[in-house]
Amino acid sequence: MYITRKYEFVDEAEANKAIDLLRDEEGNLTQSIVKLGYIVKVAGEYDEEGNEVTAPVLSEKYAVDVSWSGEPHADWESAIVFPTPLGVHSFGSSSQRDEYAKTYCELFPDSEYCNPPEITEE
Amino acid sequence: MSLYSDASLVFLPRGGAGKDGKAYSMKPVPEYGNELVTNGGFDTDSDWNITSGTDANISNGKANFVNAAKGQRIQQNFSFTANKTYKVILEVSNYTSGILGFYMGGVYAFNNVSANGIYTYYVTPVNTAEVFLRAMQTGVSHNFSIDNVSVKEVVTPSADFDFSRGSNLTATRVDSNGLIEKGRENLLENSVWDGVSTDTKPTGWSNQFLSGTGTFDVTATEGQIRFQTLDASSRAFIYSPTITTNGIVVVSVYVDEVTTAIPLSYLLSRSGSATFLFAYEDGVEINYSDNVQAGKRYSVVFNKTASTTFRFGVGTSSGTLGDVVLSRPQIEIGLVATEWITSPVGSKGFAGILEDSPRFDYSGGASCPSLLLEPSRTNILEYSEYFEDSFYIKDSGVSATSNQIISPEGLQNGSLISVGSNGRLYANHTSGTYISSVFIKEGTFSHFKISGQNVDLTTSPISVGSLDFEDYGNGWYRIYGSYTGNRGFQIQAYPDNTYSSHTDSGNYYIYGAVIEEGSYPTSYIPNHSGGSVTRNAEENTTANISSVIGQQEGTFFLDFEFLDGATAENQNWIALESEDGQSRVLFYKSAATNDLRLLITADDIGVFSKSNLVAISPNTRYKVAVRYSSGEQGVAANGSMVGVNGTSTYTRTSLLSRVKFNESNIQPSCRVHQAIVFESGLTDSELETLTS
């Protein structure tokens, strides 16, 4: 059983410290980790050649998603965040998406995500 | 002599034998001893003892825990031997709470069962003391029943691979028909509409709405609901469970009967946060406002941005009058409805690639499959099949129309790109170094600039400049190449091979775009969301099968392809090894160069190592076999001996106990065609024959 959890760190160095806790004796990672980095809050603008005209506005925190095979590492708990499912990234797993959405709605039962609006007529 | 008949372990993906969480080996055929449990079916209240509490009983053919506290046991004593392995099977039913454990000879076979099901575990007891079922959870009442308990000694173990990936929706393979197969799910719970009675909604569905003479009920056909109104102002609807999955979804339903003029938009609607995109009748695009007809399947594509409920039934404020009979509802991600998936009460339905199913892949027109083992990859391109979305920027005169042609998936979900010039279709993304790929098929135009490279689909083979390609048949090619920057997806179309600026009108088709970090393209990663998606790496190992692996002598044969074109990653370790890693017979790619290497260790002491067995290139099949016998090691590659060592003797106490295709947590990056183990050391001649 895998579960998705999302984390934010001060910077990449802090994230790497946490990630190093998840390496085996030979230095290989034991969990599936996706470093999202500083998430784009407002998209940048680019000219026709792809050159940046206006820089994107980035989050001040460094984001990492983990697909835990088993219980999440206790030392990661302080960095956990719960953005609205499924945020800017998700693991391609039905069970992980369901578990994250269920957990989110247990934490934020009054959120719009957990309370769909009424059906409207076409 | 058939070498295969002498093998103790044979894994051949050509059988395509696997299920969620298992890849089956052809040999050994497992053998088990006699049944050790008496009255495992609980036919009578005998042979078992209720101990450590009184909140359990044997009745109605089952052992029952009833509001039992932690520690409650149901116990039976029978003879068994320490340090032998036993197979334990039992069935749990009527589960509502608590955790079940099974203890045998000083260890738990399991201590985490918390749902109905049939469970199989293996246990190696450390003593010959008691055997019991036990309530495990502190402060919780345990309520469940147990039946069909079986314990047998494992005489010859199974060498099937436990397989996990934890990804279904982003994992694909090429099936035996040469088509891309995805993981599919029916997001609707209870798509068979269980629990419906007169004006009572299906079990687990969120709501129902009736007004005036509106009513609904089951029909004589299982899974159908008849919705009815007797006047033009009445309604009868049922509402789906809340669908939390966002992105592109298709909602479909079969209209089996209809006696009124009801528009599709009334029969099938939704709450807010789901923008209507397209509507189809048996796959043919219609207006959402068109009336439905009997005997047709209707599907509506939405772009969902928040949680949504969907509504099925009859009646509107503008009025309809009559009956409609519906069945087989489905909500799935993607642009087109696929074959209906049954989902039971309380669960979604699943089909195709499952989260932990091994991928037996037929890429490249292979007649026999290989076991595809890939590292984790993330597709950062949003809406990888929906090019109409504004994420994909179209220069003036460029437009995209979805679902216009049969794609490499075999579905009508390829997009038509129409152009009136050499204007671009492109997407901006986070800057970096990536592998970019897209499936493309010629329309009236056959010449393109893709990521700046000239691509000509009229030559044989096609010409792609510095890019590379894979032929998917039916005119479809997957074009891919490395890219550094923030615009890895960019296509321009041309009428001829001058690739000159033009104002001609023309078109072409595309499907399935991916931008992923790495040195080579992995299998297609579908993304129907407005974010990025990840497919996890595959993990696999056999259980402890030391009894069918030679310890002081033996042979390990591997027939595989290497997928990675880079030299500094994915060492692709494939091994016979001990649980503690002290003993290894390991094939691996050098991190520095593309040569295949061999390492044999016994109790953490090097026995024999050999580099440059063969220079390996991506997507090329190699056969290697090693004789790892004490005092007589030898290794052959592709029909020739490439190394021998007659001096190293050893006595191995840390037993080789498993085969693993991603040893030491190194993410795999290969295709396995065969993996075979012999308990004896084959001769040089036999190694050469085996690897020819």
C-alpha cells in the first residue's frame, strides 16, 4: 500500500537533508520522491522565441512529493502540507489519489473541494 | 538434452502470466505437504480452543470474533518443525473492525489483516510452540469471521515474483495487438446500481431527486433503472457519489429504452466545476442538447476543476414526459469512453494495467512479450492528449480538434491539428533538460519541424534529424529527443521538405505528448490533469527460494535488454542474492561506461568479478550466463565464453535466496525476456549454447 504525502522545505538543501534519511546503506533511495521545487504561483510570460519576458512568481518554499511504501518517515512530519487535491502534481495511482482526497476531506471537511456545488440545468 | 528441463527456476514472460502484485514463474512447480489443520472449515465446534478471553465462538461454519478485545485467541495445537516454511491460507468475512493476526511457532505469519478476503502468507516458525488466531488492536472491538484455515509445509517453494509499482493511471504497455494499453478505472462506485428499489437510490450514491409524478425503479434486467414522469413538470434523478478526480473525464451511460424526447444534457448532467467539452452518441459527436435514442451509448466529456456529482435520470424544468431506461454508467479519465467496467458497492472498478500488475510488453512488433521494468518518471506536460487546452499555445492559423482519428491506443482519441501556415503548436514549461516525445501521423502535411529538427514522414525509414523515432504502425510514429530549455514540445508543419515559411493550409494528427527528465523516453505516461503526473518505478523479488538455488555451485542465465542510453545512471542490477546482501551473483552495468559486468560474492567476500562482458547498447537483446561454482567460475555472453576463473573456492553460509531485477533499490531500466537458474554449474559448452 502506497500513500501520497506532500511537503514543503525552506530550500532544496533542507529537502535534501530529509531525502537523505530515506537512503539505504548503499545510498539508494527507498521511496519514490518527486522534487517539485519552487512551485510556480503565477506563470511567466515568454516571447515568440521562448525568451522570458516576465519571470514566473514562485513559491517561497521548496516542494517535494513522496509516494510512501509504508508509513511515512516520522522526521518528515514537520514539513507536511495538505494542498487541495491533487495540487500541481500527483502519482498515477487510483488508491493514492483516493487516500489523499479522503485524508484531505477529513482534515478540511468544510472545504469547497469536499462539498461539490448543486447541479445546474443546461 | 533440454537445458530448460534441468533448470530449477524458469521465468519466461512469454506466458504473460501475472496478476496484480505477481509475475509467475514457470518453474519450480510448488509442492506442499499434508494439511496440518484439523477442522479448518469450522464445520463443528471442536479441535479449536477459545483462549485469552471469551469473546469468540465457532458457529455457522466459521470462527467468529465478536466484540473481542486485543489478545482474544482461537487456538489449535498441531505438530510442525521449526525453521521450515509453511503456507498459511485463510478467509476473512463479516469484517467490521479490528486487526487479525496468525501466530505460529514464535512468529506471526501476519498481524495486519483488516478487511474481508482470502489471504495467503508464508511463515517460518522459530520454535514448535503454539498456533493461534489473535485479535491484535489495542482499544478496539474486533468483529470478523474466519473460515477455511489451512497450514501446509512448503516442500518446494513457488518462485513467483512479488511485484509492485503503485501506479496504474500513468503506467502503459504495448499489448499483443500492438496497441497502447492504459490503466483504466470507473470512478463511479456501484456502477451495477445495486440496492435500487422503487424511488430508492443505488447503494453508495449520494442523492436522489423526485418531484411531481417522477419515479424510478429497477427493471427485470439486472443493472437497469427505469426513470419515469407522467407529466411535463416532474423529475426523477439519481446523483452519483462525489467524484473528486479532476481533469478531463468522460461520463457515459447506455440508453436502453426511451419513450420521450429528452436531450442528453437533461439525462446526464453535473454540478458546477465541470466544463462541458464534447458529447457523443456511439462515438459520433453530437450536440449536448440533442435528444437521446434507445439502444445507444452516450458519453459526455468534461474538464473538471473541483469535486463534482453527476446526475442521471429524466425531467427538466422545461418539461419532458415519459420513460427512459438506463444502464452501465461510467466515469473515467480521458477523452473517450472505453469498455464499461463493473464496479461493486463501495469500490471503483478497475481494468487494464493495475497498480501492481507486471507489464508484459510487445513493443516494436514483438511476437513474444518481455517484462518491462522502468524507473520512476514524471510527465510535466499537462493534458497530454487534449491539445485544445490553452496550455498548448497555437500561433495564428493553428487549431486543434480532439478525437478525430484512431490513435496508437486503438481509440478515437487522436487529435487533428489544422494549420494555415508554418505557425507553431507549443507549450511552455519549467526550464530544464528533458526527453520530449509525441506521437505523430501525417495528414495532408507530412513534413514537420519538431523541437527545431526537420522530420519527414514520407521517406523510408522516416527522417527525423537528430531526433529518434519508434514506429507504432498504422502511420503513427513516436518522435523523441533530448531537449534543454522551457519549450520541449513544439511542432510546425510544412507542405514539402524545403521547410520554408508558407501560408498553405494543411493538417496532421498527434497523440500522447510527454516531457520527462532522463536520458531516454520511457513508455507513454498519460496525463489528463492540469498538473504533472508520476509513474513509480517497478520493484520485484521472489520470496525465499534458497532451496531451489544452488549454493556452492549453480548457474544463472539472463536474457534481457537494456533501456538506458546514458552512462551515468541506472546501473540496472539484476541478481541472485541473499536476504542480507552478503552473497551475490550480480550482473550490472558500469556507472561510467556501457559495459556489462559480473560480481560474485560469498558471505561478503569477493569470489569473481569480470568487467567488459559485453558492451551494451539500449534496446539490444543480450544473453549472459554465469557458472558460479566454487573453484570453477565462468561466464558466457551471446554464445561465447568471456571469462573463466578456476582458482576461487568458497563456502557460502549466507544463502542465495532470491532473484531480484532491481537489486539494492537501484531503479530498473530493462526488459527481461528470460531468467533461469540451475542448481548445478553448466559446462562452458552449455553456457555458450544457452547464450547463443
